[in-house]
Amino acid sequence: MKNSPVKLVGWFLILLVGGCVDPYRPPEITAPDSYLVVNGFFNSAPGTTTTIQLSRSQNLADPKTPTAETKARVTIESAHNASYALAEGSAGVYSMSGVTPLSGETYRLHIKTAKGLDYYSDYVPVVTTPPIDSLSWRAEDDGVQINVNTHDPQNNTHYYRWEFDETWEYTAGYNSSYVYNDKTKGVDLRNENIYNCWGSSTSKNIITTSTTRLSRDVVSQFPLNTIAGSSIKFQSKYSILVRQYALSQAGYDYYDQLAKITQNIGSIFDPQPSQITGNIRSATNPTDLVLGFFRVGSVVTKRIYIRKSQLPSWRTLTGYESCVTDTLTLRELQESPTGVVTTYYPPPPGSLQYITAPFACIDCRLRGGVNKKPDFWEN
């Protein structure tokens, strides 16, 4: 999974005795074990960069950011003794460029940590990903369903996985053209656009499918994402970038099992917690668990846009519904203890009053977005 911190997941047993609810935390939840987490793959597309991210797992209740595994020696080795070293850039992120795996060859990942612990993956073949034929969407009663379509004319792929990035354009509740200047105790023109913003998010779930039961290697209208019609993502324009990966059967089995025990939890009918075994193992200590699956292959991408004008007349819930304005004199602005310091349009000529609104209603960045348009954004 792309840049996904891993936490150990355990069960909480609730004992109902005489109306009391007592949480039970098994030792596995509070155990100090910290396992190596490997995220990344050997990219077979020419001219691309291969990136492997190393970190350490942490307990479910640990609020800290997962620890990066730094100063390791990371190499990719072929079955015919070729070896390619990855260099560490930011903490725990190892990369190399200009190396393309050979079709028909097999490769493994070798990690030697700063503490001298060795980890090896299985040797895996190069798996080429077929193109995405199309991304489609349809408006339903209460939202939008986004689907993917693909096929392998050679009938060789059979196992697929997807990730996606979402981006959407939205605005603040009011357009603020003026700002109160605390130094001059006056009102100036605002020199920064804080009305238009772009929000973003990435897929959180593991999304896989298999065509092994079909007569042809075709994926048709497979659901990737569902978005409520009232979402702020549809206030103006929405975009989704989908990444498609072809998997080996072993890779598919790993991600399928991981999805079952991490995403289908919450009822007594869900899968029992169990240990997930990838294709990376410790050569130093056989009981040292490693989380991750090393693969060699390509990734293909496709992007679509959906405009508000293409959708039904759904009411967008932006979070600004409770915003209200006030009218203040310059003196009241100077004395305001609430931080209400801006106008959203010019006061009438000769007027000493300003129409104001709270920062939360005029600065779109406070909703988690950025006010710089992405380079890929279409006009």
C-alpha cells in the first residue's frame, strides 16, 4: 500500500457482567514487538524510479508516527547475480533510477539493517500490467459510483489491484478581498487568494479482484469508489487518478487475506485475527515477522474529471452552512477580541463599516486544502 503506516491490530473482548463493561486487552495488543514493514516494488517501466519504504510497526494504542528504518543497505538482486543498490533519501525511503528489470528474469529484495539484521524476499518474476481501458462513473440516488474497466488480450494477468488519489476544487464560505492590518490598525487589500482551494485524499482500502473464474481476462465495471452526492468534493470539480497493478497469484492471495482481516472487522461473523505472511523473511531470526510483499512489475494510471454541472442538483454540504457575517466599524475591528478581522467585499464609499466573517468561513485552507492549483489540474 502506498505510504501506509502499519499498526498491529488486535481484538477487544467486552465482558458484560451486572451491567458493567470492562475492556480486555490481550497481551498481543500491548506487546513491545516492533516488526519491519516493507512498502514498495521494483518498477519495470523504463525511465521510472523504484522506491522502497522501510518502517517499523507499532502497537494499536501508540499515538506516535511509525518509526522509519534508517541507514539500512537495500539492494535488489537477480537470480543471475546482478545486484542494484538503492540510496536512502528522506528517512526510511530508498530509491534508484535508470534500472529496468529484464523480462523473464526473477528478482529478490535484500535488506540489511543498521543493526546487522538480514531480510530477503522470495525471487519473483516480472509481471507486466495491462492498460486501463477506461474509468467510468454513474450518478445514483445519493451519490456517484466510480468504476474501472480493463482486460488482458493475452489472457495472462488474472489478478489485479488498484489504488487511487482524489483531488477536488472547492471554495470558502465567503470571498475575502480585505484584511485587517494589526500594525497600521487599518484595512488593506488582501494579496493572497484564500477563497479557492484544492483538497486531496488517497485510497484507504485494499482493492483487488481476480478473473480466474471467467472465460476471458476482462474486468468490467469494477467498483472502485463511492462518493456521497452532498460531498464537498462535488462543489465545483472532482478528479480521480487510478493506479493499476497486475499481481502474481501469491501477491493476490497476500493482499486478499490482508484486506479480509483489516477491513472486515466489527462483527462476530468476520474473519478471525491471524498472522499474514508475505514473501519477505528474516534470515537472522525465523520468528521475526516481516510485513509486506515485494513484487516486480509495472503500474499504469488513468485520470478522469467530473464537473458539478454533469451531476444532478444535489445540495452540497460544504461545512460553511453555519457561517454568518457581521458589520463592524473600524474601531470595533481594532478592539475585537474574537479575531474577526476581514471583509469579504468593499464597504460602501465613505462608509466606516466593514462586513466581516470569522476566519473559518473565509480561509479555505482551514478545511484541509491548499490554495495552490495542482499542476495537472485542467482548466
